[in-house]
Amino acid sequence: MASMAQRLGTHSVHSVEALRLYREILRTLRRFDDRATRIYYYNYARTHFMQHQEEEDEERVQEIIERGKNDLRWLKAKYGLDDQEKEEDY
């Protein structure tokens, strides 16, 4: 039986992974009390996801996704949002 990655192809797997990351970012931003900060990071995330949506180089896509995960960890740590809440496995 073929794995999901084999059925979808690498590009689709990266798309699914990127979408999961984007959703996790949005869920995290909903936890911000300050509306201006929330809007700033929402616009930042949306802009960067839009800029890279046509990227086809698999290695580059993986680098961008890893950078996004690191940025999310940094954001949670900076604003004290990395508490007991279970982090999703992207």
C-alpha cells in the first residue's frame, strides 16, 4: 500500500505541511490580547505565505517551512504562549 506522501507527491505533501503550519500560526495569534500585535503578525504571516506559494524547489520549500516553525516557536516564547498547551506535530 502506498504511503500518503507517495499518493500525493512531494509538492502536495509540502502544501499540506505548509497549510498545517499556517493554521497553527493563526491559532496562536488568536491567543494574543493586543489587537495591534495580532494584526501585525497576521499580516506578516499572510504576506510571507503568499510570497512563497508558487515555490517549486522542494529543498527551498522545506527550508521555508522549517523557518516558519522556528519563527512560531520564537513568537510563542517571546509572548509566553508556549505554556502547557499541546503543540501540533506539523
